[in-house]
Amino acid sequence: MAGFFFLGVVKANSADIVDTAVKAGKFKTLVAAVQAAGLVKTLKGDGPFTVFAPTDAAFAKLPKETLESLLKPENKGKLANILTYHVVAGKVPSKAVSTSKVKMVNGQKANLKVENKKVTINGANVVAVDVMASNGVIHVIDSVILPPKK
């Protein structure tokens, strides 16, 4: 992902991934979903994690009823599966990203593609990189990625 430095690399901070997302202000839906899925404690844990974090605008692309349905308590497992499909175990800074299939925390693989200094994961554009947290790194994406049907 060399060449993405112009997007702004954020220096490491003492906040964990969840607190970093909260502080950024553009991940309110993601944070609400992480809370609804019961993943706050995990993402505040030691990690390290690499999170491909959809913005509020990315979540807004989903049909409203889909998002409302996913946030219901009875869909906690489905929501957790979708959210953990946005997380890689380990800290992967942008300079270490290359075209490959990557194993996500939910056990499924996602397609990471680097082409002409542009990075996508399952078609979602990576729009900012290397938002450092105490327990990992966040790369910002412009769409919610859905795991393949099993």
C-alpha cells in the first residue's frame, strides 16, 4: 500500500480500537453494531487486530431495514459473523498489505487487492490507512463487506 501516505497516517495512541473508533466520530454505526454483537470486550482486548472499519456512510449504503434487523438481539450471532469478517488477527500496517486472500477472524477469507496504488477488500475501497490504536490498526473502508454464504 505504499503511496497511501497522502491519506494521512495517524500516530500510535494509547486508546484501543473501540475507543479510537469512538473518538474518530465517523464510526457511530460500527460502534453500535460492535456493542449489539457483544464484541466490545474482545476489541478492547490485547489483540493485536487489524480492522477494516466501515464508516457511517458505508453503513448507510445498506438498506435501512437490513441494518435495523441486524441490530436486533435475536440476530446477534449473524451480526457478530459480519463484524468479525472485517477483522484480521494480528497487526497489518498498510506497508505490509499485498494482493492476497486473507483469513478473517470469523474463519472465512476475503480478497485483498492492491492495484495502481488503490486497495480494495472484497470490492470495498480502502479510503484511509494506518489509524493506529494501542491494540492494533484500523484501515477505513467505504462499504460494509459481507461474508460469503457458507
